[in-house]
Amino acid sequence: MRIPPFHWWRTVFFLIPAITIYTVVLGAASILSSVFDRRGYFAHGCARAWSWLILKTTGVRVTVEGLDRITPGATYVFVSNHQSIYDTPVIFASLPAQLRIIAKVSLARFPVLGWHLRRGGHLFVDRRHPDPSGILRRWRALVSEGLSLLIYAEGTRSRDGHVARFKGGSFLLAIQAGLPIVPLSVIGTRESMPKGRLETRPADVTLVIHAPIQPPALEAPTPRDAKKLADEVHAIVAAAVEQRQFTSDTI
């Protein structure tokens, strides 16, 4: 019989209980705050505290590069690669922005987490029955509320660390909304928790914030326009990931 490694025991009997406590306590505070804070600013503060606690408890050390490329309080569409469930804590704990995510509608059914997301103003998308016009209305409302969006344009987590092609749907909406896009490269979170493995480890992670890109001003953007922009952003994100992550792996 194979004995599970130390990090499996540490994850199951220490990290998961600790993260559950963080989620319940801060999630409850977030939900209660929505009664008097309709914009979800306090809820976002709870999400940042939740992220910071998870990183500290796991031993994930984050280095942020390019923070001077964005203006605190401005509204952006942050587009990131997706390597691990630790990407979200890394980004939320590091960016000085009121972030909202586009989440699968199935997450809305999760106790505490789903309630927090819904009450905190995050967007839900039903991939089987998408509502682009409804999402676009919400995106445009973000500008007046001083909120930014976080999108994982690959659509799912990477199994091998390489950045898969970005889906064009979100970029079509970004062009229509006229919001600047900020590419993000998250490097190293797979070392903490790869997809499909119930095991977390301490890790050194780098978050690279690239220069904002202003989408083209088009009256009637097409899927081809969205694909062109998606490919441009993908090239920026993937170049940093490939250079930093896979070059270091071969040394």
C-alpha cells in the first residue's frame, strides 16, 4: 500500500480545514455587507483578505511586476492565463482594483462561495444559453461603478502549463464596451497545485502586469475582430509564461 506524501496529508488535514474556515467567516461577512454596500466594495475587501490568508497559509510567495502600468481605481478588463485554482488568490491579493469575475453559472449553487459571488456583483454565464446583450449591459455599468473584470480567456485550467488559445467571445464584448484590456501572465502556480491533484505545496509565483491595450473603436465588431484581438493578447501573455516558466524548468 502506497503511503500518501507529506503534502497530501498537509493539504487534507490542515489546509482544507483552514481554507474552509476562511471561506465561511469571510464569506458570511461579505454576504452581510451586501445589505448596506450594494456596489460590493466591502465584499471585495473580504475576497482580498481570503486570498491573502490562503497564500500565507500555503506558503505561496508572490512577486508582482509591472504594477506601475495600471492606474488604481481605473476600470479594466484583466485577461489572464489559467494554471491553477491559486491564480485567483494571487490576482485578487495583488491588484489594486475592485475586481469582478465572469464565473460559470454552476458556481452560483455553491453554499457561501456562490452567495458571495452573486451578492458581490460578479457575473455568471450559462455556457449552454449565453446572454451576450445582458452581459454587455453589466459590463458598461461597471465603468460608472469603478469596477474591473477578470477573465480567464482559455476557458479552463491548463494541464501542462502552456497557454491555450484564447476564446474570442469575451474580447468581442470588450470591444463593444470600449474598456482597456490588461494582459496578465501568472507564472508558477502549477507548482503549488496542478490541475487534477489534491495536493498543495509552497511555491514562488510571479504575476506580470502588461501594458493596457485599447480595443479598436468599431461600431459593429465581428467575431474576426475579436479573434484578432484575442490572438494579440494571447501572444503577450504566452510569451512571458513560456520564457519564464519553461526556460527555468530546463535549467
